Amino acid sequence: MGLWIVDALNLSWGLSLTTY
């Protein structure tokens, strides 16, 4: 139900971590 929110956050966090 609200897993897509966690998925989106995880994706953005992963991108930020990889770019960082």
C-alpha cells in the first residue's frame, strides 16, 4: 500500500549515495 513511498525514497537515497 505505502511500499511505493519507501521504494521511491530508497531509490532517491541510493542515487544520492552513489553520486555522493
